[in-house]
Amino acid sequence: MSAMVVPHPSFSTSRSKEIVDARSRVQGLFAVSVGSREEVGEVLGIGPASGGAEPVAVQDLGSLWARGLEDPDGPVREFLCTDPAAADAGPPRE
């Protein structure tokens, strides 16, 4: 996976739409799948040290486990891992 960060002045010249303020509006949800909960923890350990924050609690859906990271400018990225065995078993029974 690759990502490119483009400063607002450069980005705005290549788009016909207004750039929104991600601190007050949702632009989209970008998720990255990693191999384990430990890898999610490694990534999220770096974010807050760089000024980011976790906007919501850990999401544990049984077969999918995710944590979010909001950077200081507002965009949110989610880092998740899946458990294939739990996915094969289906949703938890209540």
C-alpha cells in the first residue's frame, strides 16, 4: 500500500470541489487491514505520540477487530484485523 500526502494549495488546483474541514465534517472512512491485533496496536502506538487521537472505542465484532486513529488535521483511518475462524463460525449468538 502507498499513500501520498499533498499540501492543500497543490491539491486544490487539481480538484473542482471544495476541500472540506475534516475536523468538522466526515470526508470518508479509510481502513487498512493488518495481520493481527498486535499489529493494530503497534500502529496505534505511534499515532498518539505524533499528535493523533483515538476517536472511538475499540470495535470488537467477533471476527473483526478495529481501532481508529484521528490525525491532528481531522481525517480518520481505521486499522483492523480479521479472524478467519471466527468469520467462518458466523455472528455471535445471543
